[in-house]
Amino acid sequence: MRFTSASEAETERLGAALGAVLEPGDLILLEGPLGAGKTRFVAGVARGLGVQARVRSPTFTLVNEYHGRVTLLHADLYRLEPADVYALALGEALDRAAVAVEWAGRLPAALRADALGVVLSAPGDDTRTLDATAAGARGHALLGLWSAALAAARERA
């Protein structure tokens, strides 16, 4: 499924619709080049969960935690080698939180087996494309729920 965004605000709205349907145990795999809008998208996810705090890139902290309707962990694996990812215990965190991971290709394949993937690209000035894919039963369910939430939001607008 492909979505297009013409602004940071629109990227956040797409994320907010996803945040509205997240539950503990949900995993969002984010990929895309630097500046593609991964953190903006997560800021929207957090807003959709009712998080009041400002979302910041976890590039140096590695993992930021936000509290809303569901706890959200936002991880950035850009600076890590795949072997170092295990120390973050993201698999165990899924028991209590939804987890959004930037540079998710560094996650162990077993963790990526049941997740929603979003690849962001920036083909133009402010234009972003978000290509969503699903893996596993929950990933497919989450993609359907997100799509329905976006359709409902469009109908209300």
C-alpha cells in the first residue's frame, strides 16, 4: 500500500492514524534515507496514541519512551551493528509497548516476522512516499486497521 504526503504535517497525520490503532506488541519497521521523515511519522504515531511529550529522534539515546494510551518505544538503530541490537531487548519490550524502529533492517529477522513495515522516501522537495507492507498475522491486521482509520479520517474531513 502506498501513501503520499506533501508536508511534514501530512506525514504526521498518516502516523496519527496508525497510532490510533496500535496495541502493545505492535512493531513498526521504518526504513528510508536520512531526512525522509521517519521521526516525523513517529511523532504522528505518538500523537495518535495521545502522547503529550515532544517526540525527538533517538539517534544518540537509541530508545525513547513515550506514555499515552499505549506506551510507545521509539528506537533508532542507525549507529548500531546488528549484533549490538540484542542489548536493547526490543523483543521483550513488545510485551508492554508498541515499538517503532528506525533503520529496522538491523533488527533480527525473527523480530521482523510479524510487523508493519513503512519505507519512506523523499522524491521531491516536500513530497514523501510511504510504502507500507505487512508480515505475519498482526502485521496484516495492523495494515488493514490503519487503512480503515485513514479512510474514516478522509470521510470526516
